[in-house]
Amino acid sequence: MVFLDCFTTEAQEQPVEITPVTKDTFSDWLTSQSGQLANWVKKTGFYADPGKSLILPPGDGGKPLGALLGTVGKNDIWSWGEAAEHLASATYSIGGKPNDTDLNNATLGWALGSYAFNRYRPSKKPISKLAVAASPTLTAISNTAQAVYLTRDLINTPASDMGPGELAACAKDIADRFNAACTVTTGNDLLRDNYPMVHAVGRASKRAPRLIDIIWGKPNWPKVTLVGKGVCFDTGGLDLKPSSGMLMMKKDMGGAAHALGLGQLIMANRLNIRLRILIPAVENSVSGDAFRPMDVLKTRDGMSVEIGNTDAEGRLILGDALTEASAENPDIVINFATLTGAARIALGPDLAAMFSNNDILAEDIAAGAEQCDDPVWRLPLWKPYRRFLDSKIADINNAGQSRFAGAITAALFLKEFVSDNIAWAHFDIYGWNPINRVGRPVGGEAMGLRAVYAMLEKKYSK
């Protein structure tokens, strides 16, 4: 069993025990202590605010008597993440009354709070370790944290080191670790294999576009397909973004990062599904070979698309990938994409927008989101807005005639490429924390990943 560095199963010294307290239970804890210790704690100004921690004074042996951690209750995840981030470097354990803490949530929170992106600048802060017993449960928690780490790492890596080729290499490495098949269709071979929109969006870059295809699991298991938008950098194309809009575009492959992170988690925990991961990986660049506004592109399924805006490129490459995903008639198709600013205006940076053509699937994902504190919010596939995508010369326009309902019209565009009989969910995500929050540092973030996994685990676990 492989665990993260923030865990230890063989503590070399007696860990410092962390006692969780809430606003409601803190006074009971104080009255159960000696008068001297209770007075000392009162003078520190500790009031059991969620995420706030306090190292207690040394006992007779010179070691702290323990530590206190304010939480919001039994199921709290993020206060434990803040403890991992801010407590002095040492080895800790979870104490308190057995029913006061969901140990799985606390352990996961500790792992997520221990994350740091240190590819270019190693962290100077030693990792605080949590002493836990080795078990299959700890393995599963480590697998979840590693999936989030992978997603964050991929998004945080700048485009100079995370182009279509590097993204394909990462996918191949994941596939090799789990004995999955991985094929990559590159450059002009995309035209040979009928992925014309992936080719058109990526052909202007010197770094050739790719279609990444991973298959894992027994052929007779239920089929689940994940699709991730892999725009490794987005200039906007000939409809060029301003510099302020281009600044964050290394994260425009966040959908692909989510598909790989979730796929890794599914394989690591060996769910009973035949998993397929499809990632169109491109750079939307500017050159003499760039696709143009008002061009008409053919799609994998034969539709024609008029280009209303070259900066609405993500839905184009996803269209070809979703067509291929539907060809196998899987039980479920789920795609992730950093697709529209409209979703962020509606829901802000913390909530993943979810669209679905299947109420049962949407309800199951929402239940998973509630279970694991990974919020999503369903928005409607409002069919009358399909008129905004009408074209006078083609079957559909990629950008539409109106600035209204941008997240919905983008979802309706994608829906054109998914068979009605397939349960499908589309996540329009931000994939980024713009400010530090407990357990969620500024930078790349997994949104909806744990929610979808919770749904899949309930449905397909052994």
C-alpha cells in the first residue's frame, strides 16, 4: 500500500493528539480540564472557530499536552485541512470522543491541506504528519487525495511544460501504471481518423493537436466514458483575447486534468466498470493556418458548424470527442470543461455548473456532492435557447447570436453530439481557486471530481 507523505503508519515518537471542538462543545471541554489549563486556554483567545488550532502547553515530559482544533462538526473536512497547513511541524493523531469526528473526512482533509505545488520552487515548510493505522480505508483516502493532487498539478503547470504532447505523455504514464490501453492520434492523422474539429482548432500551433484515448477494465463491465477539454493554452485564436483574458489560459486544459484525475481514482480503486477516457488536446494559437471566423467546419458526425467566434473552441473539440464517446453507447458519459465565463458569472469560482439530460444521473451526482462536500449546481438544458445557435448557412453556429445564457447555449451545443438514450452530464468548471481557502490554496482545483466518483462508487463498487 502506498500512502502520501503527510501520513505515517509507524510513528517514531508519541504523536500530539488533536482534540476537535465546536463552538457548542468547547465550554464542556474547558470545564473538564484543570483550572490552570482552562485559564491558560482562555487567555490565548482561542474560541473554537472552525479551522483555528491551538497547541497546548507542555506537560511533565516537556511535550505538549495536545492540541485543539475548531471544527464545524463531525463531518468537517476543511478544518482538518487548515490544521495540516498551519500547525507546527510534528506528528499528530486524531483524538477526542469517538463519535465527534468522521475519521475518513478528517484524514482526507489533512491530505488536501498538505498539498503544495512545488515543481518549480520546493517548499521550505516541513510536512506535518498524521499518524493513522494502515488499512484499505486509508488506501482509498490516499487514492482520492492523489487524484486531487494530480488534477491540481496538471492545471498549475504552465503551458511551456504542459502542451498537447506533455498531456499525452502524462495520460500514457497513468495508463501504463494501471495496465490500461492508451492510443494517441496526432496531427494530420486526426483527419485520417475523422476528428476534423480537433484538427482545425489545433492546427495553427507548432505543437500538433492530439486525441488521447484510454481504455481500462473488462469488456463486459458497464461502460462509463469520461471526456475532458484539453486546450493547453487558449489565445482565443483570430478572435484574440486581451492580455487580461489570456493570463489564466494555462488552466484551459482543466477538463482534461479532471478526466485524468477521476480516471486514475477509478482505476486505483478498481471499480467494476469498463472505463474510457477521451481527451482532445490542442493549443488554440494564431498563425497563417488558424481557423477563421465564419469558416464552416465539418464534424465527426457529419454536421456542419459555422464559426461565430474562434474563442469558442473548447466546444468544437469536445463535439468530436463526444461523438466518439456516444458511438459505443455507454451507460454514462461525463465531460469536464473550463468552458464559459457565463457559468462563473452565474455561480462564481467555487461551484461547478452541471447540466444533464438524465434526471436520475443528475440526482445521483447531487447526492454524491452532498455526501462528500464537493458542491455542484444543476443548470437547465433549456431547449428554446437552441435558437441562439442557429446558422443561416450551416447546421449550427458555435457561438450563437446572443450574449444571453452563455453557459446554457454552450451545453446545448455539446448536447447535439450526445445520443439522447445515453445518460450524460456536462460540468462547466472554473478549475481554479482565486483566493486561499482552507485546504484549497490559490491555483488549480478539482471541482465535481469527488462528487462524480461518489456516484460511480455507489453504483459500481464491488
